[in-house]
Amino acid sequence: MNAADSHGAAHGPAGSAPPFPRMELRFGHPGRRYEPGEWVTAEYIIDGLNGERPRALERSALWYTEGKGEEDLGVYFFERFSTPETIDRVVPEGTFALQLPPSPLSYEGVIVKIRWCIRLRIFFDTGRDHVSEHVFTVGRVPPSILP
Amino acid sequence: MRFPRFFTKKRGHRRTDSQAWGSFAEGLFYALLVGAGVVFGLLLVTGAVTYAPADPDSVVLQRGYEWWMWLLTLLMPVALLAFGGSGLVRVVRTWGKSQERRAAASGAVILEGLAGPSAGAAGRPAIPSCDNLENSPGIVLRYRLPLESPENWSLVGFGLFALLWNAVVVVLAVGVGADLIGGTTDWLLIGLLVPFVVVGVGGVALFVRSVVLSTSVGPTHVEISDHPLVPGRRYDVRLGQGGAHLFRSIELGLELEETATFRQGTDTRTQRIVVRRVPVSGWQRVQPVPGGIFEARVPLTIPADAMHSFSSENNAVQWRIVVRAQPDRWPEFIRIFPVVVLPVTAAEVGAVPESVEAMG
């Protein structure tokens, strides 16, 4: 499972805030490789909430650029759950599905790279938030190398 | 105790430290600008009441400003208020919102718990528009591609430089001439004029050379049988090269170029790099018919594994047809014709016909 976790706003002296939760996400395709237009299904589990109630949860699918240029980002799918009723439906575990657009495809260029990922972002009443990113591949474009 | 940092550094593809503190610092900066605009504006407006130092008992209640002087005076505080105010509104509107929510809000309506793709998903997101590439019909094939030549911009740059520089030279020369007619000789001004004249003559020479180079080799035309292009398909390309000279070689090829725009300090820079070259055809010792043009029609196959054209605010991946020619007695020139390649799935590659016939 390829995931990167990072934290948003964290307040107070180190050690006073509760530990951040662990978010695991499993794709429908074991290889995490999809064709444009294909459906992506994902299941996730959030561990380590320690009884703390989330204020909101955001689920998104997006592409972003990496490389020499400034980062560009395009959100294709976005859901936000912020009422108690809807949060209970999606925390601590949930599933969702989305159909990929025809473009852009994942690309490993020399100075421009395009990546697709699913992000889960959880917000707490204390103001802190935690995001987990899960990269997947769209299309089968080979990496570029200098001629 | 870890203190917050207002200024963060980009490490890899993620920024460090707290987004909330960064937004707070940004908001503080814009608030200071608004405050400076208000204070500056009030000082200027209330500064209409002054006094004469020679006569401290008398007070000037009104300053004789014209309307345009007021406009100039208030320009700075109004600019500060506008820049600071718009920045402050933006910070307040995005306060506490995640990067994904801000990006999604710009293109889609967010509903509670309702999944949905962003606007534009029905089309082909992040693929550049073809409108400017398909608005000119060809003589033989369907489309005549527009030329994107950096030489034209160089020509404009040289022309502007020569014009502006020589305007300064004329002003200096008039001053020197007036002095000489009046019977005085300002050696400092004459000494200054000499290097200015040298640079001015050089600028004119560069401009004339650029004009001769761009007009003497003749125009280049490229037509294509269909557009936008799809990986795995074959197209017809017609090349037309004008000129009365002998060309030692002419090469036609397809190139993939990556473009990345980044900020370095206060500068914005753009780097371009060609990451793939596909030779299409080449000709040696070409002599166009006098009064006519050299013409050739060749097949062009887009590689089946080609990356599609991509364009976002700071990054781009662009395909272009490139003509490289080496005239017999002139420097080599390159002419670029951008094209758009669409993405294709593995299933589509097998379904498409091998060739797209030319339309005459």
C-alpha cells in the first residue's frame, strides 16, 4: 500500500496533542493501475482515533504535477462530510467509487510528472487535521528519457 | 516548545510547517497593506492644511491641486487598498479550507456527502484547446497548421531595440548639434554620443540581418489530413518550402517538449526540454522550382505509446511538427508547428483504423 501521511495544523507543545490516526486504503485493483474511464473502487479504515470525534472528513481524487515547475493540481472528485449523521457513515471505515476521466494520464517525464492519487483528510475539533495520500496510475505511458 | 514559522520552504512536492500559520501570516501582510493605504491616504488628504514657515501665524487652508494632481497623489494609497483588500478577502474566503476543497470549489459545487466529478470532466481535462490549430483549411489536406516561430519574436525584439535606442541617439545628437551651432563644444556630450551611435548602428544592422534571414529563405507551410491526433494512427503531412536558394538539407520530424514554469526568487522562469524526437522524413540538396516551392507529401504515424498533450497553469507537455532546413549560404533555421495529441486507451488503439485518408 503506497501511502504518504502528513499533518496539517497542530497546536500546543509537542506531546500534548493526541497521536495522529492511521489511515489505510485498499484499491480494487491490486496493482493500482487503471485505464482512463475505468471505475476506481477503494476501501479505507481509520485507526487510532482514541475516542476523539472528527469534525469533518474529506475524500478526494485528484491529479497533481511534480518536477521542476510549480505544482499544479486538478481535483476530479471531492466529497466532504461534516455533519454528525454523515460522519458516522464514513468514519472509521468506508468505501467509495469513481469513474476516471479520459485525461490526464499518469506521466513520468524529465521535468514534468503527472500523478493521480486519492486523499483522505480528517479534521478534528481542536483545529488540527491529518491527510493521507494514496497514489495510483492511470494509463500506460512509458517514462520519458532524454533523446 | 516549537514556534510556528511564517515562511516555509518547498521541499520536494510538499511544503513544510503549518498551513494555518502560513495563512495567518499572509492575512497579516495584506492587513498591513490595507492599514498603510488608509494611513497614507489620510495623511495626503489632511495634508491640504499647511502653513508657511516664513509666516507661522498664517495657515494655508487649501492647496491648489488640479484634478489630475489629486489622481496622481491618491494613486499609491488606492493601489495599496485594492491589493491589500483583495488579498485579505481571498485569505478570509480560503481560511481553514483544505487544498483539495479550494481547488474543487473553483470548478464544482460541493454538496454534503455527494460525490461528483469537477466541471469539465465530461470533456478532456488538462488537454489544450485545438481551436487555433484548426481554423485554417489547407490547399490539399484538411488543415494548414499555424507557425510558431521564435524567430518572429526575435525580429520584433531587435526592431523595438533599434527604434528606442536610436531615438535616444537622435536626442543626444540634437543637443550636440545645437551646442556646435551656438559656438560651444561639449566634449563630455560628444564622448557620450560616440558609443551610443556605435550601439545604435549595431542594433539597426542586427534588425536588418534578421529581416533578410527571415524573408530570404521563403515561407514554410505544413498541412495535415486530420486533427487532433491520436496515438497509433497514421496521417498525411504535406510540406511546402519556398525560396530561390539551394537547400543542403530539409528534415521533417515530430517532437515532444516539456515546459515547466517556476519561481526563482522574484523571477519567474520557464524551462523547455525536448524529451522525444521522431524523424519523419528528410531530403538532401533540394532546389525549389524558380518562382515556386518545394513540395512533399509523407505519412506521419503517432507512436502508439505517445503521451498526450497536456497543459496546466505552470506545466505543459506539447507535441509539434518541426522543420529543420539548412540553406546553402544561410544559417540553419527551425520552424515549429504545434499539434495536439489526445489520450487513448489500449482498447481504442486496437479499434482505430490504421490510416486517416487525406481530404482534398
